[in-house]
Amino acid sequence: MAQEKKIEIISANSLDKDELLFPDANILKGSPNKQVHLSHDEMDIFSNNAIFFQRKNKFIATGDVFLKQGDSLELKCDSLNYDGKIKKFFSYGKVYLINNKTTLNSNELLYDRKKNIASFFNGGNIIDSLTTIQSKKGDYLLEIDKYKFRNDITITNPDYVIESESLDYIVGQEKTYFLDSTKITGDSYEITCNRGFYDGKLMKGYFLDNAKIILNERIIRGDSIFFDDDMKYASAAKNISIFDKNEKLQILGEFAEVFEKKDSAIVTKYPVAINTSEIDSLFISADTLYSVGDKENRIIKGLNNVKFFKKNMSGKSDFILINEKRGLTRLIRKVLEKKELQILSQEQINMLNPIIWDGNSQISGDEIILKENNENNKLDSLIVTNNGFIVEKDTLGIDNFNQIKGIKILGKFFKGKIKSLKVDQNAEIIYHMYDDENELIGVDKAVSSSIMITMSENGIDKIRFITDPEGILYPEDFLDKNEKFLEGFINRQNEKINDKLDLFE
């Protein structure tokens, strides 16, 4: 066991005793020109006065106390109590601990020389280069230049402010590890989490446990979030959501990237977009979803395996493109290669085409365009460009389908449902006609350059030929099975999205 080192008196102006006030102690006093100087195990203490308990190997230093240990550690305070046996001192009254380029300021400070740990319990202030830290409690681990702060912590830097209840801070590196509820505020962002890491020099961080970042008008949540302030980039993983406050747009998924400079977001791994309005909410799923542009010019893109659902309508396509400013939604099929066009039948192509279901009707084509009324944000009209096809199950017959096809379809909406459809150019129709007793009269097969269809709650209500048709009303038994279907007919009711939950499957 190492022999206990004794405190030494290096110099003093006077030495007195007062057994009544300070039994078994030496009262040391300095002069205006020279302070009391004590030394213990490579630590020097200077003060105006000192009460030295030699047998106990303790002293109390008062008045302009200055402590120096090694080449880097200095301390200033009003008073200091030191125990040489356990090598701990307690300083109080305007305490300043200076280690290298870091300054710790507190009213009270406990220092353990064996562990090289300084602790404060009633408020502390640290200055590390351009960074200032305030905390209710804290420990400074000098050997590894690390602070452990607790309660009411505020880190202030010209580029950011951090508020936390518990964190570790690496001196000189500006690296912060969050261990409890934390908020980081920058010029254009606000981050909250319960655990995480932030590098103040690189302006990068990784955040966990109820992590959230507000970036401009987007609120991003996820099990984990990475943020690069310099690149203005954020990514989130697992259980992510991106909520646009202005557009009432929310995108869910398992991985997301946000590019603030481009005002864009990309969500992959089971993404679903929810566009909420007072009238109706639109749900969209795809392999990848994009939200691009500011609130005035927002464009939403969905790539591959697109599905959407709203109260009175659902649909599918390869791609979806929503221009919110213009109120346009485009459902697009991927471009088929020349070889595919040669090999695939019209039925197979129609199976790939964008499709929407409105009530009992299915409408498909090479591209479908939905147009909103910009004044009330309600659906106003639709356009089907090329290979337009309308299919409706005949509710009174078995395996019978009413069908209308043409190069182009124009539709009008009323209260969110299709009210009328106009089929133009090479229009063809197969329609099952019934009398007032719901007895089948026959199957109307006709062609016309233009057909107008009026819709009701149950589907097709009236059909009017704008130009004289060429057609025949056939008895049902007169037609072969194949003659009951227009070329390219395909029944896709089994693909219909009947509920928003179908998008999450």
C-alpha cells in the first residue's frame, strides 16, 4: 500500500493558531504581494488565507483561490476544502475550472483527483470554443475530455441550439450523445428524440426513439433518422411518416429520403400516401412515392404497382402523376417495347392498362387523366386517351357484361361520382337490354362514331348514340360466347381495391 503523501506549506506570510476556533490547525495568511502556497502530489494551491490541518492532511483555502495541476488544469474560486487522504476537494463561490480550451463555471464544484472527475450539482456553465453549455448537474471526465450532463441542459452554438435532459458531450470535437428527451433547433429545422448523436462540427446527426424532424413544412418521423445540415438532407428508416402541414399530405413507409434544397421527398419500401381533405381522403400506394416541389407547385409521383383508393373510386396503374396546382392526376402505363406490342394481344395490353373502378363500372385505357375543380377541389372530369374500355357487370344476367369501347372517353363527375361518359372515335357497344319486367329483350351490338352514357348509382342508366349507329339487337341465344365480348375485353373486378386497408397488403 502506497504511503500517503502529505500536504506541504511552500510559503506563507504568517502562521498562527487558534485552538478555540480551529483546534489542531495552522492559520496561514498571505500578504498583498504574496499568497499562501500549498502543494500536494503535483498540485499547487494559492490563496489569501488557509486553515491547515496537518495531522488530518486537510486544509481550507479562502480568498482568490487559484489551483494548478499539471500543464493543462487550472481552477479559480472563492473557497476550497481539500482532503489529502481521499484526494478530493470541494470548491465554491464563482468557480472556474479551465482545462485546455474548455472553461467550466459553477457556484459549487466537487473534484475527485483519483478518478479525475469534476462534478457540479446546482448549475454549471461550460464554454468550448464557440459552444456554450448550461446544465443543472454534470460530471466532467478529464481523462477522456467528456462531460456527462443531467437536467435542464442547453447547448448554444451559432448554428444550432440543443435542449436535453441527459447527454454526453465530447470536448473539442463538439460530439453530443443524447440519452433522454432532446430537441435540436437550427435555422430551418427542429429535431426531437430520446436517444441519438450529433456532430456539431460536421453538422450531422443520427436520432432514435420517438425521433422527429421538422424540415421547412415537412414533419418527418421514424424509428431512426439521419440528418445532414450542410447537405440539407434527411433520411428515415422503419415506421416512417412524412406529413406536409400545408398540403395535408402524409406519406407512410419503411424508408424515406428528404432533400430540402430540392424541396422533395422519396419514400420506398411499402409507401402509402394519404392526401386528406374535408371532402374526401385519397390513399395511394406504390413501390416508390415522390413528393416534389414547394406547396405552390407540389407534384406527387408514384412509380410501379400504383394503387389508389378514395370513397367512391379506386384504381391501379404503373405510374401516377399528381399536379396539385393544376388539379390533374394522370394514371399512366409504362411504355411497351416494340416487341411487346407485336407479341401481346389487345386483351393482354388492356390487362396492363391503367384502370379505375367507379361503383360497378370499370374504366381502362392507355392513360387516364382525372381533373379537379380548383375552386372546390372536387373531381370534375376524366379523360381516357387511346384504347378506352368501359365494363359493367350485368346485374340481372349470369356472366353477362355491358361493354363500351372507343379510342377516347370523356367523363364528368357530380358529387364525387361519374355522372356521364362520352365515348368518341370508333365507338363499339355490347349492351343487354331489359323490359319493364326485367326480362331480357336482347343484346344490342352496335358501332358509332360517338356514344353518350348517363350513369346512375347502379351503373349505366341511359345510352344515346350521337351519330347514327350501325347495329343489331340480337336474341341472347343467337350469339356465341365469344360474340358477347368486344375485342380486348377483360374483367378485372378481382383486382378492385375495395378498402384503403387493401393498399397495405
